[in-house]
Amino acid sequence: MIEKVPMTAEGHQRLEAELKNLKHEQRPAVIKAIEEARAHGDLSENAEYHAAKEQQGFIESRIQDFEGKVSRADVFDPTDLSGETVLFSATVSLADEDDKSFKYQIVGVDEVDVPGGKISFISPIGRALIGRRVGDEIEVKTPKGETYYEITKIEFI
């Protein structure tokens, strides 16, 4: 069975843009670098050739990875969703025990940007939030210990 890859519409667009960049800019550039390095003669002692071949392998691997994710994408647009429970792509406002506020959007694994307020749905906080409502208190077990949060707002923006 093919496993779907959940992601937001914004994350899907970024992934497709990166895939286009890899295919249409980086791949041709590394092919040209390989051709130029070959022109220098003996390949066994040609560092530029070996570096370019290594870069080509890296690019091809990323292309395969991204193509697989794009083909299995299950895209969620938060503006198409609503409700009173936390769902994938929702933006959730929290308050901790010290009344410190946090705001996170629940996103796919490849979209994580904790300083930017984007956490994975499989992170400890993400898992604890899914299915909860405003006013619910959650306990999150992290490597730093247990932390308690209260959900203060759920938005689909």
C-alpha cells in the first residue's frame, strides 16, 4: 500500500519549486561540470570530476525523493478547513504553565520550521494537539521533561 505524505498547500508548492530547480537548473549545471572535468584528461586523478559525479548522485537522489513525495502528497489547504478541533494544518495558540504564549501550525515532516512556528504532526506536541479543542490541557513529554499547555485558540488560516 502506498503511504500518503501529508503536507500543506504551501509546503507542496515549495517542494514542487525545489524539484523544478533540481531538474532544470542544478542537474544541467552538474552535467556541464562533469563534461568540463572530463575535458581535463585523466579521470583517475581529476578531483573536479569526482566532486561533480558525487554532486550528480546527490542531486539525482533528491530528485527521486521529491518526486516520490509529490506523487504521494495528500495536500491540505487550511483555508478549506474549519471546526473546533485541532486538525492537520491548523494553527494553534497555546499557553504554558507560566502563561507564556506559543503559536504553532501543524505541518508535514518536510515543512518543519520550529523558529517559524511550524511543527510536525508527528512531533510530541503535534501528536498531543491533534483532535483536541480550545480549553483542553495537554501534557507533552519531551527530552527536557513533561510540559503542560492549554489550547487557547484554533485557527485555519
